[in-house]
Amino acid sequence: MNRTIIFHKEYFLDFYKTLDIKVKSKIQFVFELIKQVENVPRKFLAPMTGYEGLFEIRVEYQSNICRVFCCFDKGKLMVLFNGSRGKTQKTAKKETEKAMKLKDEYFRLRKIKS
């Protein structure tokens, strides 16, 4: 498996810049896993229930959970949107809805370009 990871606009990068170096390191590890492993364990990458086509990358560090919202485009391309962090297992609805809007925007813009 050889997936490519891209960013839609600056949302993920803005989020990433706010993170501790050890969290960044774990996120990089998960990205490498996603790039290279066909069946990524659900612990790290799982579809979002009720949000068609949206996935969540999860990274746990100490008592925090970082989430990066993403989708697949043509199977081998992963598109990263926004991220969030918190201390609970529950994903913030506001961030999930923002990710869905960004996903829709990404595909709308891609369609215009092609």
C-alpha cells in the first residue's frame, strides 16, 4: 500500500502547530502507518458514524486524545481537514460538522478544477 496524504487548505496545519512535540511525533507515526498499511487498525483510523465518507484519525497521548478528520479520494489519496483535542472519548460535534463542510468544499472545488 502506498497512500498519499494531502491537506485541504491550512486547517490541519494550524491545528498541528499548536501541539506538543511528542503528540506531533505520534501523529507522524500514525501517518506513516496509514501510508504503508492497507488495513489500518481502527484504534488509529475509523469511519465516523453518521457522517458519510468522513474518517477520524485518533492519537492518544497521556490523558489527551487528538483527532484529525479526513476522507479518502480515489482510494490512495487521504485528505486531511481540521483537528481537535480533548480529554474525553466523545468527539466534539462542532468539529465534526466543520470537517463535513470542509469535505464537501474539497470535493466541490476538485470537481470545478477537473
